[in-house]
Amino acid sequence: MKPPPFQYYDPRTLADVVGLLGRLENAKLLAGGQSLMPMLNMRFVLPDHVIDLNRVDGLSYIRERDRALEIGAMTRQRDLEFSDVVRARCPLVHEAILEVGHRQTRNRGTIGGSLCHLDPAAELVSVAAALDATVTVAGPNGTREIAFADFPVAYMSPAIEPQEVLTEVRIPTWPPGHGYAFVEFSRRHGDFAIVSAAALIEADGSGKISRASVTLGGMGQGPVRARDVEQALLGQAPNEDLFREVCESCRAIEAMDDIHASAGYRQHLAAVLARRALTKAAARLQAAPSMH
Amino acid sequence: MTDKRTITLAVNGTRYEREVEVRFTLADFIRHELGLTGTHLGCEHGVCGACTILLDGLSARSCLMLAVQADGHEILTVEGIAPSADKLHPLQEAFRDNHGLQCGFCTPGILTTLIEFLRDNPDPTEQEVRIAISGNLCRCTGYQNIVIAALDAAKRLQAQAAPSP
Amino acid sequence: MSEKLDITLNINGRDYAIRVEPRKTLVDAIRDECGQTGTHIGCEHGVCGACTIILDDEAVRSCLMFAVQAVGKRIRTIEGLADGDTLHPLQRAFMEHHGLQCGFCTPGFLMLAANVLEQRPDIDDEELIDVLASNLCRCTGYQNIIKAVRAAAREMRGA
């Protein structure tokens, strides 16, 4: 199980990366390698060129600006895990990242790599959808932004052109004191989620839910925002019976059948996990009116 | 035959300079080029952890890295854990004393993983140990004694660190 | 097919009236005719010990006996080791010390150990290991089995 022959490049600047993508056919970008390398070793992909991003300057950072976190595409998952600002301002990402793979994979894996790989069960993909993230890609014609809702176009296929590279993820932050939770079901710790649920809630001065985000992962080819659930929660006081009732609509989300679970079981998990995530999120919601 | 590159890196404190094919994985480089066969290949696709090494002190699956990516870096393999040829590291002693291995195939990867983990978490709970080794598979032991050995190693390392009164 | 014989086997204090050919091994009769499947068959030629039961105060390999040879004797199998809902000290020790993985060899080890500790509660460690050496385990590497038996022995001696 060895990688097939390819030409290797290790550019130092983003401009070099874009230049290489512009002139090379059948090239693959190598980020953390935790997804691409297995595919190379098993020869599921046969690129003529591998462009290693690990020595490119300026793609690894975590910044807070304008009520959002700006995260460089090559930021290691480990750095997200141990970042104080992520934990404080985007605790959903912190809770989700503890479920991503294992210590060894998080030491190398990157946020950009995970988002571009778009595994249907990937935790970072789910939270990006939950948080309405925006991604920036750079190409020969400059940069452009893509709303995460528009990012997955097909099974494991992002809306990135062959000559483009993801450079940044921008995650709008929810106000301090918001409720959040990420829960997933898998056979063993660190396995891909069979189904995951991400919940975010904000309450107004009278304690009624003023904003909600509920995202199911692992159901189909990408994360699904449970809009029906989000709508039904608005204006309501958070409580378990409400969550149980509104999450029933998750059973109608289209789901896939595979060796891990039937569609029906996934739908059942969706209803249960969404309820658990909301319950956990509500427990974390701080009573004070939102101050932003 | 693909492109070759010359790389320079330190492995277990020794500096090496070698020419390698760009598609050569780090695991294969360590084993074939450097003759350090303690690092094992269990799956070659990043799930079993037998190939775990420390790259600049952080655990990584060496089957999921290219040798060229290690240029300029420092690597610790299982061969570098014992302080000398005739003295074992307390972690290794704990594994020996607690029957923490049977066939030993997964052990190098588990040891390097635990070197990092115990360095960063000197007083772990059992649950924390189990999560720490969740990226390493063992077919023989049922993990119980591995966990016991890790907790025992933590105690031994703490005793070593604390000066006696 | 040879003529079947009507016999009674006394297992864990209960009588089972069965009909078997003379060539039927004791382990097969215990498992098939009497439905007590805790006693396992690993090799059927007397080397693995998975089929160990206690016959009138002796640990024996039930694959090396015929059912008809056990008539009139007291058979004790793994199903009779616990006292109702109370586990035997050996059973508890195996749980606490991770003395089993797949569990296939375990009934044999438990009956062997129970017998030797009942007969010779003060058996020394070296001899104990010698006795246990008669049973095979593919999973554990034996360390924890020995640990578990030693722990149970201490408890049973009242130490």
C-alpha cells in the first residue's frame, strides 16, 4: 500500500500555490494528510502532482475580528482544540473538535482540509453549517467568498474550482452566554459520527428563544439544518417537552442506508440527538439578557 | 521512478541526510532507509496507530506523512524512548510489569502516544487514558492492562519527578 | 448407530434422564442432552481443558469420558459454581482482574481452579501454576488468569 508516483511541490507562498494550480493538471493539494494520504496509500486517487501546503506562510492563524473568528485554512485541529479564544467565543467548535478523530490525527489535520474533504459525517463540516460560516478561496482571478450553505455541491465535492485553494474560514460568533452543544453517536470514541447534532440557542430578556440553529450531520451527503425545528423553537421558553415535540420533525430528514446504520435508524438518532443537544444547550444558556 | 529530494532530519537525536523518492512515506523511510523497524505498519491508512511517532514532540501517524515532509524536523521513535541501551524508561517498565503487551505489535505506537500524553497530562484519570489511546488498536490484550500500565507509568514518572524529602 | 441406553446424569445436584449411545462423550451429553452449554469443547482430544468439569471431587476432561461412565457420580459444571445469585470468589476475581477476554476457556479454568482450591486450599504458588498449566488460553497470555486465581485463593483461605 504505497502511494503512486507523482511530482511533489512545497511552495512557500499562497501566490506560488495559485500559480501551481493554474499550470498543473491532475494536481491534489496536501494539507494535514489525514484524508488524502490514506487515499494515496490505497491508490484511490492517482494525482500527477501533489502540492504540499504545509510550508506555505500565513495560512495558519486564529483571529477575532468584527464579531467573528477568522481561521486560516491550514490551522491544525490541535490548535483549535487548545485555543482559548475558540473555547471562549466559539465553544461549539471546541466541543465538536474533541470528537474529531484522535490526538494523532488532530495534531496534523487542518480545518481547511476537513472542510474541503466534506466527509458527510465530519464534525467540523457540521459546525461550519451550524454557525453559518463563510469560506474564502483564492484563485487566478483573486479571492471570493462562499457561504457555507452553498459550499457542498455534491457528495464530498465542494464549490471550489480546480484552480482555487481554500484560504480562510470565517465563523460569526454568537453572543457570550449563548447555549451550545454538540453530540454525536458512534460505535467507538473517535469513529466517524453515524449521526451528529449541533445546537445553538439564544434567548431574549424574558428567557424566550430568539434564535436557534440545529444541524444534523451524517444523515446524507452533507449537514442538514433542521429549519422546521429552528422555526418551531422561536418565541418559546426552552424546556425538554418542547424539544422532544419539535425534534420529531427530524425523523422526516432524508437519510442514507449503509453498513453502519439503516436510514430509519439514522432518522431515529436524528430526533433523539437533536433533543439531547438542545437540552444540553439550554442548560448552558445563561439567564442574563444577551449582550453583544 | 519519481522525483527525488534530499532531506535532513533528526531521529532520536541523531542527524540523518538522505535522498528519497518524494512519494516515500515517513514510516517506510524510518523502517527501510534508517533501519529503525520498531515503528510498525498495521494498516497503512491511518486507523491502527502502530506507526505512531512523535514529530517535534507531537504524535503523528507516520504512514500518513511523506518523508519529504519531515525535512528539518525532529522525530522520536520507540527506539528513542529508553534512556540508554541498558535502562528502560519508566513507561516501558510499567508495561513490562503490568503485562501491557502480548504480541507487542501495537506497543511501539502506544508507547510513543503515551510519552506525549503523560508529558502533557502527568496525572490522568482512567477515562482520560482510554481516550488518549483511542487512536491505537490492539488485537491481543483487550486494552485493560495497557490502561493499567499507563496509570502505573504516570505514578512512576511523578515519583521520579518529585525529589525525595 | 448402536443401541441407546437409558441413563441418569446428576449435574449440579439435579438429575437428568437421558438416552444415549455408549460412544457419546460426557461433554456432548452435558451440552446436548442436558442443555448445559457452559462446558465448552475446544479440541475434543484432551489437550485444551475447556471441557473441564468436576466429577466427584476430581477435575476431569469431559471430552475424554463417556456419558455412561458418569452414572452414579456427582457432576459439577460451571453453571453450578455460583451460589444462586452470589458469584463464587473465583468468578469475582476473574472479573476484577480481567482474567478473561473471549471467555471460551474460562469455564474450564474456573472448574479446574475451584477443584484444586477446594481440595488443597494451602497449595503453594508454584504447584498452583503447575496445575493451571493444564488448560490453554488463546487470548489473555495467562498473566491475569494466574492473578485472578491467586487473588481468589487468598480470599478463600480467609487471608
